[in-house]
Amino acid sequence: MTNFFLTLLSNEPLVTGIIAWGVAALLKVTIEAIKSRQWDWERVLGPGGMPSTHTTPIVACATSIGFVAGFETPIFALATVLCFVVAYDAAGIRRHAGDQAKAITNLINDLTKVKPYKGQNAPDFFKRWNLEELETLLGHNPLEVAVGIFLGIITSVVIHYKFGYLFLTAT
């Protein structure tokens, strides 16, 4: 079992991705705290926000794969394509789902102002229809994704060139 964990810790792309996620999550919490003037540690695992904690680790891992295995390898190509899918999902599909959730919430808030739902608050309305309140912060804007890409590349470069000697080389 000890060998298993040592093997994981010697995997530069894996460790780089995990570190990049941690850096992005701490930055996201810090930026949110500066904006709202309060610490919200739930933002560490929550979707949305600056920078993208989805894009950062996948880009860091892919870049690290390029350093370790070679930028000309099929595994780097696969990792790069996966980066595009994650970035598109973060800034596209999940963001649009969040926009739709906002529109539905606004519609429900408007319905609570007219008959037959006048005076009913939104949480009661959701409960009446057996719905949970919708999460509206699901995706990222393009800047948040771009910063995630940049942060992922920078994290990978720093880890590879400053600490790469700590990892086993790919064979």
C-alpha cells in the first residue's frame, strides 16, 4: 500500500493537477472574499468564480504530460482535447444552464407578485411544486476560463522546472 501512494506522489502530472486545483481554489475563495468582504469556504468546491477550478487543473495536468511524456505524444494530444472539452463545458454549457436557472428563478419571483401566487415567497413556491431552489452560479465567463488556462500552464511550468527532479521520469 505504501508503494501505491509513493507511486502516486511520484506522478508529476497528477501532483501538478492537484496543486493547480488547490491554488485555483484558494485564489477563488480569496477573490470572492475581497469582493464580498467575507470568507465563504464553500466556494472552494463550488462551481463558477475566478479562476475556473475546472480548467486550471486539467490544463496543468495536460501541460505536465507534455513536459514528461513529450508534446508530440498521443497522450498529450488526448489531454489537450480533454482541456478543450472542459473549457467549453465550463464557459459554454454549464454557464448557459446557470443563465437558464436565473431566468426560471426570476420568473418564479415574478409569479409570486401576481394572482394566484401573490404574496407567496419564492422558497414556498419551489416547495409547493416539489422543486429545489436552482443553483445559478454553474459556469464561468470566458475571462475566468482564460485565467484558469493561464494559471494551469504557469503552475505546470513552475512545478516542472523548479521541482521536477522530485518526480520519477516517464519510461
